[in-house]
Amino acid sequence: MLTIAGRDDCSMTILSARPTSPASVDAGLVSQALVSQAVVSQAPAAVLMVRPHHFRPNVEECPDNHFMSLPTLTPTEHARRAFDEVTAMAEGLRALGVEVDLVDDIGTVTPDSVFPNNWFTTHADGTVVTYPMMAPSRRLERRVDVLDLLHDRYAVRRVLDLSEAERIGRHLEGTGVLVLDHVHRVAYVGRSDRTDETVLQRFSEEFGYAVVLFDTADRTGSPIYHTNVLMNVGTDLALVGTPVIAPADRPRVLDSLRATGHEVVELTMEQLEDFAGNALEVQGSQSRHLVMSARGVGSLTAAQRATIERRVPLHAVDIPTIEHAGGSARCMLAGIHLPRR
């Protein structure tokens, strides 16, 4: 269980992931009621990023993350470039008017810490959720100081700790596996070893999300490890790698998106491999922006780009070193949906 240490003034409630009981159902009803009273936005105006000092691709992730690639630089140069890429990305987002909480990771045992969206999510009812991670090294990414930071700056009502499911081999890796439509309360989820349906059901019950669950397959026939590399859902636009979704499931996914008013841009397998699906819409001071890596933007056709930019301007970030680890722009951004204090 995750606890909040050294916080005598902490008003958060810590809930652990035990089988659903009347008490947990009540908590879910309270959560839904609070969200109904809150202003819910799909595009967060604030994000949290982690800047690693010793970045490297995580070998524990190799068996099922087929988006990883081997770097050719020395470890020292690789880490330096990753540090610089995160710094530049944070500065670019701030220039758009997005609030960025940039947290440093000076350790050497958490190679994937640059992807914080997997271990926690935040919600408009004041809830922070922490998740069960598959790789042992990724479990070490959960940081009390990050939760303290959120508590200090936002109206955090409770922390829902689902991480205990790791003890029995169950995983649900945050908004890696959950692509959330916060406004319409729909969770798009591709099946993989990182998606346990029992923990997913707990999430759904707590927050009142309808779940669109589907099968996927990459070039090798293996499930896509994280849903967020194959699709993105914004305010009124969705990017979807339809070729990797099982043919029997595609109509349900596309129908759900269109029923909630989303224009769909379909991506190819090649574009997914260039991380065009791994994007996040954020709210700047003047407008919304779709954050995508330069590699992903470069893979788009002129027609796709025109369709996207009729809805939301693209903001390209240059992160080739980070992408060796099998994740891209969206993975680097933990959206903050909490109410302000």
C-alpha cells in the first residue's frame, strides 16, 4: 500500500484495491457526484513531467514493448540528450501557456521515470489514482514527494491506491492502457499483459466510466502493450490506429468515438511506429494544442495534418532520444485534472 508520509495536515483518504464492497461502491457514487459538480475538461491546462538524469531504455520492458529501439550513443551522451529533450519540451509547453511541474529524477534504478502517466492519474473530483505496474523497476517510480506536490497545489480529496494488485500479478498501467474521454466518461482500453480486467472494473466502478475494451495486434501478432501508442482522444478529435484493432472490435471503437462528437483521423501501422498515435491535447493560455513528437508529425499526410489543424494546432516536440524507450510525447505528460485550491 502507498502511504503519505510526514503529512500531519494531509486531508487525503487513502483507499486500497480490495474487492468491491458497499463502502467502495459508495466511494464511487461520491466520486461521480463530485465530478458532476466540477468543470471537466478533456485538455489539461497543467501537466507533470519527470526529467531523468540517467535515462536509458528499460530492458525489463523489451518482451512486450515492440516500439523500443537500441540507441547508438554512449550511455552518458544518451542520458545527457534525454535530459535536454525533456527540458526543451517543458520550456516549449510553458511558452504556450501550459503549466508544467517539472520534477527531477536523479536516481539510477528507474529508467522509465520519464513516463509518469503510467503510475498515476488525476481526476476532477479531487482524486489521485496510483496504479499497479508490471515491471519491478517501474514500481519504484511512485514517489511520495510527487503526491505531496499535488496536495500542496491542488484540492486533492483522496488517493486511491490500486498498486496492491501487483502482489498477485495484476497490472493496470494508468493512462498507458487507459485512454480516457474525461468529458463523456469513456475509457478506451486495449487488452494486454498490462491490463488486468479486475482492476479495470474497479476503476470503472469508482469513476463511472463506460469501458470500450478491444483486442489489438502489432506486426508480430502480439498485443500492443499500451493503448496510448495506438490512439488519442481529444476534445472533438481522435487519432486511431485502426489497422491494429481487431476487425471485430473496430466498429465499436469508431462508433463510440463518433457518438461522442469526435472526428476520427485513422492512422497506419507505420504512423503508429513513428508515434503519431502517442499524442496529448493540452490547454494553453490562448488555445488548445495537440502535443506530438516531431517524428510523429513528420509521418502525417498533408490531408491528415489539415484535418487535425482544423480542430487543434499541432505542437511538435523533438524527442528522438526518449523515443528509443518505446514511448513518446503523450507518455511523458501526466495531465493534471484536479481542481485548484
